[in-house]
Amino acid sequence: MTVIVLLVATSAFRLLGALGVGRFRTWRVSVAHGLAVMLVMTASAHFVPGGVTFMPNYEDMVAMVPPFVPFPGFMVYLTGVLELAGAVGLVLERFRRPAGICLALLFLALLPANVYAAVAGTSLASPLWQRVPEQALFVGIALWAAAGSRVRAARIPARSAS
């Protein structure tokens, strides 16, 4: 589902670019925004009460945390906040580069939880053959979005010789 959201959102942004919306004139920016939409969707599950059953919820996310990770409930909230912060960073050009790099690191850090969920057979588990390539795709997209954005250095006026 996450890859479908990523593809549909990216395509919609790129279509807007083709229709003249300057912000989305490149694939790289459209993909960055598509990834942001996907992250808002995935992060929302970190905060959904356990009684909600039509989508992944907080309890489902806690079940994915491997036993060696301390404070699993806190970690679920923390990763949700980090995903939301990454989404904001991706849509703000000034922060796209650091956000993309940090998200790539976050995706790598979350991989053990996804592997654990697949092996333990939790309700949200994707098969490993699917999840590992998905995670690699997300890392690649985050880094590609980051590579297209350069942090602009502040210009300091030159002093005149007196």
C-alpha cells in the first residue's frame, strides 16, 4: 500500500508540474513530495488508538518493535514524529537535503523492526521478499531527493579596504 501511495502522489505532483505548476516541474521534487505524502500516511498509524481497526494503529506498531529495543511505546511515538518531521523537511526546499539524508538513516534504522515483524508474523508484517526491497526503494528515493537540493550558503558582503 505504501508504494502505491508513493506512486500515485508522485504522479499527481508531476502531472501538476506538466500542467504548469512550477514547483513540480521536475521528477526529483515531485518524488520528494510524493514521499512526504507517504510518510504522513505511515506516520499517522503511530498515533491511531488501538481500538481503530480499519487501518494500522499504535498497538500494531508496538507489536513490530523487536524485544531488544527499549521503551517500545515511546519508540513508536518517536519514529512517528521523525517521519512527520522528515515529511515537512522534504517539502521545504531549504531542508530537503538534510531531511532526505536523515530519512534514509531512519529507514535503515527501522529495517530491523520490519524484519522482526516479518519473522514473528505480526499482523502488519509484509513478507521479507517484499519489505526489504521496499525499504531499499525508500532509502534510494530519500537520497535522490536529497541529492537534488543544495543548502545555500549565506552570502557575507565583502569588506572594503580602508
